[in-house]
Amino acid sequence: MSAQFRPVWLVTDPISGARGVLGFLVEDDGEVAFLPAPSTTWATPENEALAKLLTGLLQSGTTFNEPAIGLGPQVVFGEVAAVPRSAQGGCEWVASTILTQAA
């Protein structure tokens, strides 16, 4: 198995660099999935609404290497990391290890 994952950030203030994690993209044997973060506290209702919209777009399909133009400039992909080879599945490992820690 060769799986990898990366965080997806919503930049809420480009001047200060404030951002929150929307979730994680996982690529597992060519299949790409978006796993939303269990909870992120957003500073404003507008950011909350934007996060929900973007999460829906990411779940409906995206590439692993770069954000689609429709996501806008405020969505930034983080660094790629490998899922351990001993893991049974990339999505399952990210959900049980990374997302559990973020909750």
C-alpha cells in the first residue's frame, strides 16, 4: 500500500496568517478522499459558512496535488506525509490517528 495525506487549511486572515484546518486529503492507491476535521472553531459566522461550503466542495471531488480554482485563494494545501505502510487503509488510519488527535 502507498498512501499519503495532507492537511487542507482555510486562511481566514491573509494579513495575520490566521487559519484553521478544514480536514485532510488522503490519496490511497490513486483514490483521493477528503476527510473533514471533526471540529474547528471559526472566529465569525461568515468563516463558519465559508468553511461548510468549502468542505462540501472538497468532499465532492478534488485533486491531491493542488486546490481546484473554484476553492479560491483562501484554501491552502499543507505538506504531504506518508501513511505508515503497516496501516490497513489510508483513510482509516488518518481518521483513527490524525483526526482523533484533532478532536
